[in-house]
Amino acid sequence: MKPGMQPTGAMTHHKTHSGSPHILRLMDEVYREMYRLEEGRAGAEVGLALALLRAWIATDSNPEGAGNREWLIKVSPICLQMIEAALKQNAPALPCAQ
């Protein structure tokens, strides 16, 4: 990010979130996996999917998870698009069985 710029969207909530240490670790895990997927690391799409799932489960089991839910609602569509794009890119060209 360029000096003087402010984070926006899903990043804003992450940077300013004051949730439990467990939730913050899960949020960091999601961002790390997003980065790994962007870097093209093998298996990163599965890692991101698992990190998202863990974050949703933790949020749903925490009665004070409203802020986390808002963050997940913002970041999940982005993560799903990333996962789907990686799966399409890495899909082997298999002949159709007839």
C-alpha cells in the first residue's frame, strides 16, 4: 500500500478489529492463505477453503461474533472467486468419458 493511503473493504475491518486472539489468528490465517494462493503455491486453494471454514465455525460458535461475521461476509466472496479461478487454472485437460 502506498504511503498515505488508507485500507479499504475487508482489509479495513481486519486492521481495526479488536476481537478475541483466536478470531484474530483465524483472520490472519485467511489472509495468509489468500496470499499463498496469489503466489500460486500448490494446495493453497484447499488451505484457503479450510481457513475460511474454520473462521465461519469460530464466528458461529461465538455469541459476540457479529463483527467477525461482517468481515467474513465481505471477504468470503473474494476468497471463493480466488479458489474457483485457481481450480479452473489448474484443472487438467481430461478427455470426456462417453
